[in-house]
Amino acid sequence: MNELEHPTGDPYGAKDGKDLVSGISVFPMEPHVPRKADIDPKAARRAERQVATMFGLSSLLIIAFVVAFVKIPNTTLITIPIIGVVNANHVAIGFTFGLSILLIGIGAIHWAKKLMPDEEVVQARHALTSPDEERKEVESSFKRGAAESGFKERKIIRRSLLGALALFPVPLVVLLRDLGPLPGTRLRETIWEEGIHLVTDATYRKIKASDIPLGGLINAVPENLLEIEHEEENLNQRGKASIIVVRMDPADIVSQQGQDWDYQGVLAFSKICTHLGCPTSLYQQRTHHLLCPCHQSTFDLSDSGYVVFGPAARRMPQLAITVDAEGYLVAQSGFNQPVGPSFWERG
Amino acid sequence: MSTTEESIQAPAQATPVTKGGAVAAYIDDRLASASFTKRLLDKVFPDHWSFMLGEIALYSFIILLLSGTYLTLWFNPSMTEIIYNGSYVPLKGVKMSEAYSSTLAISFDVRGGLLMRQIHHWAALFFVAAVSVHLLRVFFTGAFRKPREINWVIGTLLLVLALLEGFAGYSLPDDLLSGTGLRIAEGIIQAIPLVGTYVAMFLFGGEFPGTDFMPRLYSIHILLIPGILLGLITVHLIMVFYQKHTQFPGPGRTESNVVGFRLFPIYMAKAGGFFFVVFGITVLIAALVTINPVWMYGPYTPSQVTAGSQPDWYIGWLDGAVRLTPNWETNILGHTLSWNILIPALIVPGIMFTALGLYPWIEAWATGDKREHHLLDRPRNAPTRTALGVMSLVFYMILVISGGNDIIAVAFNLSINQITWGFRFLLFVAPPLAFVVTKRICLGLQRSDNNKLLHGYETGRILRLPSGEFLEIHEPIGEAERAKLLAKADVIPLELPSAVDGNGVRNPKAAKSIARAKLSQWFYSDVIPTPTDEELREAAHHAEHELHQAQSHLKEIESH
């Protein structure tokens, strides 16, 4: 059967003006209206010239692209209005390349729209359901195959095969074992210990209480982070051990996580958000609020680091500090709880 | 049929005249491809602007494969730390990973490298956008209905994979922004009950960030996910091809035909040309508009972050959900359940994507509609579905906007706490409201369609009669418009079964079918029937009469 033919003989697959399937009214196609280029040879030639011009320009732009790529140094900066200062090579090759492809596209579409036939064609849909007898044939083929295999009768083969197949993925999973270590106590530990100096984040300088102005904040890390500076693990430890050190009027301190964990109004808290682990960074000295820029959890550092707003569920862990003989800030001990986001075993 | 048989008996009989014919004969001698090729060349596709949305997605994917291949030639996913010594002066002497420094090298030292990076990033944004809008088109026109449900599920999988692929891609440069995104992803994984910490340790090869993850993510990004995407896209297209494209109602369009243009030459030129248009526009934007300037963010370190961190737009809804959820956490027998993370990052997205994938079956079950549909619905003609769609879209949009609550707070100088509470409230109030409003608008549009069918369209010409009466002249609508408006099959809600059978015995299975019938009646409630043939005839007669009257009035006025 020709695909353009309908069983009912009606070109639309309809009967008595109604769609066979849905029953909605069927209207005949609208008569085709010829375009200018269909009847006027001049218009057709004009369209032809337009298309050819676009394709021709496209070729020229490719040549311009190669010239720009070779001739314009990659370091030349130019200023383009609105866009600002840009790399001249980048803009020149991008512009020529992009425009040249765009012209191929517009040319081809213009060609199709102006010069190729625009009369709509009707094609019949084929059934997406197989005839009943074919379905039956499939069923009997399957049944024959199943019977010949004896899958159903030979219970012992079937069961042992299913067992073997069930175990077959085990090696595939076990082989993944060495992807990483077991969690162990890793998430509970940081490299903070008793007597470790607090040092500035970037420059590893020891900090005296007097270095921090009232209301000020310093990003700090444990001094022993420097020892693993060049080891692979250093970012892992930095991600847990980073702290912020703030100084406030001791009278402003409402509560702390432990008695005398501050040193004359200098308090140290973990910098890692207890929500999803972003480093908290925005500190408002008037309210003593610390805000995480990722999801806006807000902690009150003057009140044990409790959450005052946002999705974080737990207060910011505080690090107990004091000073050594020379007056440099040191940790009284490590953190007494895991820092960073929650996890199932955290408790 | 007979021609095929002949060709099997005598395969090398025809003597091709042209070179192309010779090539075709060579291939056909080996594959018997003639009949397939003929059907391919003659295949008819319907034409509509909205059918190009899927094309944009496909072409963006091809652009991604091409530009991505270029990037692999220079990108190095290693986390080995080095001191940067490239040509970008502000970062000279800074410690960073090779992943980041090779991204800088692509941006500053490789000629055309920045262009390729920006083409890749823009194409990724367009890809997800095109997939999303294409999904909306398919949803609102009912194109997912039988027999296309399987392709809808493949489409849903493609969307999920596109989101994952995009996230993996922008995490690779190891800049400060992408590292922050990965840190959040790792935090979400850790929150999974029972296995979370194990999964996180195995994925990252230990603690975050470690050195193993980036090369692993790279394999996932350039091999695993694109491979699955490519396979699924191929199946998606073959199914569109085999089942034939749906079409909008109009003159000559029925459920059993397809009206449009042939693949060769019209779509070869139009769709082929459109690929170049999409590619060209992407390249031009990449040349002129900077995207993801990683050199400005600096290398990743877990102790730093930039304020106002924003993910790419398509992850925004997830970020918004995480921001809106209150700080709920439960402790059970020494174990932590972080509802503040599980609900927005796993439970809600899980429900959203499951509902999305199953929607064709949910609707078919609710309506009891088992027919095939090749004619698309105009969204107004399926008011409940359209309203459900808009409702979900509003829910999604509120999450997206919430993802920028800090930006809004800064831009409008508002309190972030109040904004967050406002969005929490809106998330539950706005979607139902959107449902009601959308449904009313759809029904109003249906009534207006019926008016057009019965009384014609308003010409805007107003007559004032000698009696002082005003009269607007209506004229009948054209045939094409009529065909479009009348192509609305009447719906039949499921009938409510009785809870007891003929003998007065309670039917234990009745509850389920009653619920289903009620759902069906709700789905089709307030339905506005299309005018019957009789009503149309009568209205046409009436309209003619009115037009005559108006014309005689006009004459009267002119003669005065």
C-alpha cells in the first residue's frame, strides 16, 4: 500500500467529514497560494542572488577568520562599547567564525522558504499496533522457545542459574572497594590539639590578642597545617581546621560552649558551616552575627554560636583558646565535636 | 511490494547512470537500503515553531560534543598542586591545581581556547534551557499521551542527566565557585542516612576535596554521562521518527495523517540550516559575552568563598530549596537525620522527577483515556492539565528565585530573613492560586473560542443606529480558524460506579473505582462543550440575518 493512500479512500482518513479516530470535524486543506518567487522569475532570481550572497560571504568570513587567528596577537586588548575591554583575537575569530556559520544557516533556510516547493503534503500514519495474528505468532514463538529450553521444567537448572546471576554483580561492587577509605573517625577529627598556635590563614603568623582590634575578625588555621603544606592532604585538613577569631567586649558575651574558652573577649569558632560545609565569611560586628554566604545560615558568636536564622541545624563549634607564655594565642584542646556538615553517624 | 521482490531476485540489474546512483547502488547491493531510503527522503514532518525547541536541544548537544572535544586536548583534570606561571598576571605565583591552571591556559594561552570554553559553557546553558522549554511544550500540548509515553520517560531521564552533566562540567575547572558547589554536593551526600559517609569517602577517595575526585568526575563528564545521553537521544529520535511527529489541529489534519513537508529537500535545508543558525548564534554570543570568568574567582581552597555565590541557572531551584528549608534535624539513638538537607536536596527532587516521569500514566489513569493521540491539544482545551503544569512551574520558579534571595536582599535593600519567610509562604500559597487562575483563564478562552465559532469575530466596526443603539459588526471566521477551533474532542469523565451491586451487596473494590471516577470528573470538571453541528448551523443562519440587517442599516445611514 502506498503510504499516501488511506484505507477509506479519503485523503484525510476521514468519513462523512469526521475524523475516524476522534470524531472531530475534518476540514479540507486550504488551497495553496503561490509565492512571489513561484510566479515571478525576477523574484526567484533575486532570492537566488540573496542565498548565493550569504553563502559567498560565509566563505569570505572564514578567510577573515584565518587571517585574524594568525595576525592578531593573543595578548592585544581592545575596548568595545557596552562590552568593555576584551581580547581582540578572541572577539575577532569568534565574530568571523560565528557569523560565517550563521550565514550558512540563514542562507539554507532562505533557500528552502523562497525557492523550494511550499505545498504541504499529506501522509498517512501507519498503525502502531500489530495485528492480532502477529501478536499470537510472537507468543507461540516465545512459548516454543521456552518449552525447548526446558527453563520451566528443569527446576534445578533454573534455580542454580538465578542464584549464579544474582551473585554475578558482587565482584563488580567489591572491585570498587578501594575507591576510598572507610569513614572511620576522619570526620570527627581535626589537627587541632592542646597548645597548637593559632596562625593567620595566608601567612602563618602567630597571633597575639592585641593583634585583633575590638570588633575585628581574623581568619586563622592551626600552626601544624604548615607541616603538611606540601602534602596531598593539606586541603582536606584546611577544610576542617579553618577557624575565625573574633574579639568582642567581654561584657557582650552572653554565653560560651565552655567556661573560659575565650581569652579576654577573643573567641575562636570553626569557620566551616554546620549546614553544608561552606566557609562562613560575613561577620557583623555590631550584632556578632556570622553569616554563611551559601545558604544564609546565621550564627550568634556572642551566644555560643547558636543558629539564629537559616537552614543550619547546629551551632558553630567553638575552639577553646588561651595564650602561651609569650602571649600568643594557642588552643586549649582540639574541638570537642565534629566540625562541618552533619552526617548519619555523627549523633 | 512487487518491486522489492524483483530487486531481491536480481540485485545487480539496474545500471546507474550518475555517480551518486552508482554509490547508492553499491550500498543497496549490500544493505537493500532502497526502500528505507525512499521512505526517509519522502517522510513528512509537520511544521510549527514550537517543534524547533527539541531541535535546539539536539543541536546544542552536538555543539557541546564538538567544543568539549577541543577542550579535552588542553584540559588536565589533575589535582596536583603547582605554582602558576602562565600569562595571566594577577595569579602569577599563586598555588593552584593543574586543573585550574590548565583552564587558565585554555583561557589565556591557547588561541581560540577562550572561545571554545565560552561556546561550551553557553551551549550547556542553552542545552538545558532548550530541554526544559521543549518539555513544557510537550506537556502543555499533551504530546506525551499514548503512544508516546515511553519517549516522555526517556525525555525525563535526559533532563536529569543534562542537569548532572552540567553540574559536573562547571565543577571541573576547580575554581573557587565550582569548588564551593562540590563542597555542598559532598555535604548533601554525607547527609544520606546509613551510607552517606561511605558514599562520600568512596567518591572522593577520602575526605573532601582530596585529589582523586577531579579525574573521576572528568571521566564521568566526558565519557559516562555523554555516552548515556547520546544513546538516549538516539532512541528518543528514532521513536519520534518511527511514531511520526504529532501535529496541531488545522485544515486537513486528522488523527490518522500527518500534514507538512518532506524531509528531502525541505527539512534537509530548514533543519540543517537551523543547526548552523543555532551554532552561529552560540559562537557569536561566546565571542561577545563573557561567561564563567574563572580567572576572577581564583583557585579553590576550602577556607574561602565569595559572597553571593550562584550556581548555573539550572541548579538554582535546588539551591533555592536548600535555602528555604527550616533547620530541622533529628537525633535517633545516636544517629543524625538532617531533614534540613534530605528534604530539599533528595526527597523533594525525588518526588518532582518521579511525578514528572509518571505523569502520562497518572493522567491516563485519572481520565480513563486509552485512545491514541496524534493531534495536539491546544493548552486551553485541557484546562486541568494546563493548570497543573502552571502550578508546578510556579512552584519551580519560586525555588529558582529563592536561590537568589541574597542577591534580592542586596539589590532591594531588604532583610534576608523576611525575604526567606516570604518565599516559604509563597511556595505553598502561590501554586494553588496559579492552578485556579490558570484554569479560569483556559475556560474563558474556550468560551471565547465558542463565541467565535457561533457569532464570528469582532471586526471593531461599530455602528450607531438611528435609534441610538450601538451595534458591533461580527464576521464569520475563516475556514482554517474554524478547523482549529472545532478540533476539540468532547471528553467523557468516568462514570461513578455504585458502591453496592445489583443485589445490594457491597462491592469491596468499589472504593478504588469510585476514587478514580471522582478524579476523572475533577479532571474534566467545568468542561465547556464544543458547539454541535446544529448549533453552528443555527448560529450561521442567525449571523447572516444580522449581517443583512447591519448592511441595510448602513445603507440607510449613507442615504441620509
